[in-house]
Amino acid sequence: MGEPSGTALLEVDSVIRSFGGVQAVNGATFSVREGSLTGLIGPNGAGKSTMIDLISGFQSPDSGTIRFAGKEIGGMPAYKVSNLGLMRSFQTPREWPGLTVMENMLLSFPIRNRESIWRGLFTRKSLKAAEREDRVVARTLLDHFGLLRLKNEPAGTLSGGQKRLLEFARLAAARPRMILLDEPQAGVNPVLRVRMGELIRDMVNDGATVVMVEHNLPFVERLCDTVIVMALGRCLATGTMSELRAHKEVIDAYLGGVEGVA
Amino acid sequence: MSAYIISLATTGVIFSIVALGLNVRWGWAGEFDIALFAFVAIGAYSYSVFNLPPSTLPYPAGYILGLNAPFWLSMIGAMVVSGILSAAVGALALRKLRDDYFGITTLAFALVLTLIIGQDTTLFGGFEGVYGMVQPFSNLEPFGSDGGYFLAMCVVVLVIVFLVLNWLYKSPFGRAVRSVREDETASQAFGRNVYLLKLKAYVLGGCVAGLGGALLAAYITSFNPYAWTPQETFLIYAALFVGGTGNAIGAIFGTFFVFVFIQEITRYMPTIGDNASSPDALRLIAIGALIVAILWFRPQGVLPEPRAKDVEDTAETPVAPEVQVTSG
């Protein structure tokens, strides 16, 4: 088990989710400490991405409980989970391609209360003023992520790496309490990978709790305090990478699992 | 001004309002709605029965209400009724269905409504339809009898609709609706209730379409049950495609192009053989060819959706040294 310090922000207990005859997640149990950077690893088909979908509300568990900050969120619609402060990224970055980079940023601030038709018609001045502040923050963030000169371009025209950076910039604008990253290194070139590591560290230093699904094990080892290993829909072990290396079951699952993948 | 020019302009202005309604649904929210003209019909009918005195049509013909309400109140009533029915249809069709399945459901609604309007004589006046309204301002000299003042009112309504929609388009609400069009999943991941945003856009579009229907009924002073075919919706799509989906000015331009220019130019096409309806058929063929040509050569339309420019209010800050990012 990981270090006992800090309370559990996310608790997953005996969660099951199957698709037809396939048990993608089969009784997974683990918890994530507040303020930690936790890696979620495992062979292909271990159920990692399904786990992310279940926690973020994009799928509902068949049974079991998922608690975020003490609140049951299993089966809750994705937008509600997001508004509770638990947000996620996707394997391929999902931006709003036809909207500009700046509009993508403005949509990422937690401003749901401003999005009423009534306010859009009758409080246009105060909306403008509030948005002016958001724009200043957004420009600073875009500058930090090297995207400022592209602020008026449609986000769909960015390169793969730039889209990944924009995704990070949007998460930084949203400032959620917890972030689930689904393979943040996928489709990113080696130079940017190093930078991604720093940016993920920045998220934690800014107070977010981060769970990262990742196949690049050296990257996980360098970055994460705690690592959770999944195989066949279950949570096999939790610990630091060096602890896990001594874990016979983990080694078997990884090497055996690769051959066993359908 | 000749009555001919006035009638062309009035048609163009009224259909522009209808096109702005479709632009909210399809242009902002990306809802492939085929029922739009059903809500124009609902607006036209509601206007008629709010505006007319109680029915004196011989049974089985007839209509409900007959409130004798002034035209402006009847217009508001038409918007409200269209909005409520949009909410009902949208709540069903938008809940679980995506894109084409949503489109098929709205088509089914439009067909069912067309049949009901055509069949239910006690509600919709039967063969003759609901008629006998007085066109607003038509008694006002010197231009009322030509429809000049009515045209002026339609232009005022168009300007108001245009301004209100333009505010909403640029507001956080409009941006959130457009985000749903661009990527629903991303909108959910960033806390948007996608269903509710789509439903709001559907109702807003329905209100505008209903207002257009009310003006249409006020203009032609009757409600003909046989004039409301789902085919009309595609003409409005044609107008949006030509003008530029998502661009309000484009929608108005496209409407005048399709509903006035094409309409009038095809009037002078020769009839083929002794088939008197061939110009009508040729007009639809021309509009069909126009849709294909536009989608092929200029899918964004003549006036593409404007891009929201972020301009700094203070003096331009120097561009920070760029982080070299190569494509991934």
C-alpha cells in the first residue's frame, strides 16, 4: 500500500462493468490520496480506460461504489461529475475544432452560471466584464503553453502536440480538484514528452490530485508517487514502482497478459 | 414602390426570419432538424386562431379559440405555442438520439403533423382552411393597401430577431451551444448538460420559426392546411447552405437568393410540352442542383461563420518567445 498520509479523495470499491460477455472491470478496488500523482498501469485490456470512463461518468458501473470526496458518483452523468471538480482528458485530445483556441479556453473556465439565455440578453455588460478577466487569465495560460500566437485560429487546425498542450491549458483554466489523464503521452513527440512530465507535475503542485493512465513505464516511475496495477479488470497491487518490481504477480500479469491479449 | 416589389421583399423578409430560426437549430447546435416547417405551420395556425373571431364555419369545418386578439399579441402567442411544442418534440427526440436518428424522428413528427392538419377539419378548417384575417396596417393610407407598412413591420421584426440572436450567439450561452455542435463529449467533460443546451436551442429556434409563421399567416391572411409540406424545410436548408451555415447575414442573403431570386428567375423558364407545372418542377431541380454545387465547391457558404477574434484592450503585449512545438 502507498504512504498512509493524506485522506482518500477517490475511493473505488468492488466495481464491476461488463460488455456482453466481457468483464472489462471485474471487482476493482483502490483509493487515491488527495494531492497525490498516481499512475494507473496494466497490460492492454486490463480495464484502465473503462475505469476512467466509469469514474468520470461516461459509463455506469454494473455494481460497486465510486466515491469522490465522500460523495457517491457511480452512474452520475459525466457533466455532473465534471462540475463536482473531477475532470478527465481523452486518449486523443478532444477540443472544439471549429471554435478558436481562445473560445476553447473561455469554455473551460467554471462559468456554468453565466450560460443562461436570460443573462445573455439582459446582463450583457456584466458578462462582458467577467469575461474580460477570463480572457486575461486565458492569454497568460496560452502564453505559458506556447499557444498565444494561435489564439484566434480554429482549434481543429492545431497539430497533435499543440492539441495536447491546449488540453492541458484548458484543464489549468478549469482548475478541477482531481484530474484523470488517459494516456497523456499518446501521439506526442519525444521533445514534448519531457515537457508534458513537467506540466503534469505542475498540476499537482497547483493542488490538483492526478491519476494518469500510461503505458510508458519509465515515465510513470519518474513522475508518480503511487502506482496502481490493473489486470483482467481487477486491481492487482498498489505501491511505488520499486515495490511493484518485486511483486511476482505483477510481473506475471504484465508478461503473461501481453501474450493473452485478444 | 410597386406592389410586386413589396410582395417579393415581404416574402424574403419573412422567410429570412424562418431561416434564422433554422440557423439556431442547425447552425448553432448542429441539430439536423427536418421538422422546422412544422413549427412555422404551428406559428401560422396559432396566429390565425388567436387573431380571428370565434369560428362560424359550417360543421364539420372549424377551428379552436377565435380570441379576436390584436395582431401583436397573436404574434407573441404564436411564438409561445411554437416554443412549447418545440420543447415537447425536442424533449423526446433529443434525449437519446444522435444526428441522423434525431433527423428521422423530426421528419416523422413533421409528416404526422402534416397529415393531422390535412385531415382534422374541426381543428384546421378543412379544405378551405382558416381564413379571414385582416392584414395589419392594410387600412392605413397611403401605402397600407399595397402592404408597404406591413413590409416595414416585418423588417422591424427581422432586425429585432437578428439583434437578439446576435447577442445570444456571442454570449456564453451561444458559445456553449456551439461547443455542443463541435464535440458533445468534450462539452460533457467540461460540465455541460448537453441535452439541456440542445433543447434550449431547439426551443429558441422553434420560437423564431413560429414568429415567422405568424407573419406569414398575417401576410397571406389565411392558413391553408395543404401548404405545409416537409419539403419546405429543405428549401430553408438550401438558403442556409448558400448563405453560410452559422452566419446570420448569410442566412438572410441565402433566403433572398433561394426564395426570391431563384423563385422569380425560374418563373420565366419555358414550360416543357404542355405540362403547366414544369416551371415548379424545374425550380426544385434548380434548388437541388444548387445545394449540391454549394456543398461541393463552397461547403462553408458564401459568407462563412464568423470567427470570434480575441482583441486585447490594452496596447498589444509583445508576443512571448514561442515554445517550439512540432506536430505530434
